[in-house]
Amino acid sequence: TNIENMKKVFDVNFFEYFQTTMAALPHLAQNGTYEQPSHIIAMSSLTGTCPIPQITIYGTTKHAIQGFFLNLAHELRISELYQNRVTATVTILGLIATESALNTIDKSLHFLAVDVHKTAQAIIAAGVYGQTRLFYPNFFAIIPPLYYIFSPLYELLARLTD
């Protein structure tokens, strides 16, 4: 991967989110209230939390989205300008059963794909309830801690077998 390709992927997968969010914030703050805040919901991927081989740049952009929106959610809570009027949610999704997703993976992995409609409902609920982070499907929330606990062991075993 050269730097130009990396910039293109970052432009689409991260900077578009950033620019759209920054442009929308003043309007969202103007229309949000304490009783009914406005919401920003960003889509990310488990690959932004736990690396998967062969998609390094994609995973890096998803990691950037998670970092930006988790920090933004905190800033929105403490900022006088936005406090309680705008919330941010970052969704960390697994494999969703869309046609394009299913066409890009081996058929033997299709059983891992979750329903599009249930995913959409979970995303909307996370925004409505002001949830900062949503792992979907929910059991994916256990994967990052397991990754951080066991990845050093995996790396050690990989080095020992070389």
C-alpha cells in the first residue's frame, strides 16, 4: 500500500466523518434540548479494535473513527456549548448480512453475519439512549478484552514456531 492509496481510504473512511460531524455540530446543538438531545452516530468496525490481517489501512481508519467519536462524546458532555444537547455514539460492528459484505467473504463465514434490520434497531436505540459505544452483536464487547489479554501469548507462540 502506498501513501496515496492510504490517503484515499482515510479521506473516505475518516475525514468525511470528521468534516460532516464538525459541520453538523452547530446545527445539532441549536436543535437539541436537554429533554431531547440531537445525536451523532458513527459506524465503525471490530477491525478498528482488534486487527485483522490483510486489511490494515481499513482497520486503521476504523480505529481513528472510534478514537475521534469516543473523545468527542466526552467533550460533548463537558462542553458548555453542547452539554446535554448533543450526544455521540460510535458503533463497533461485526459482519452485517448485507449483499456487498456477504459477497466479499467466504461462504463458510456467512453464519457469522447478523441481520441488517436488527443491527439498525440496535444502532438507533444506542443513539436514542445516549450510549457512547455500541458493540453489535452485543457479545462482540468481550472480544477486545480477550484480544488484549491473549495477543501477547499468540505473538509469543508465533515467534517460537518460526
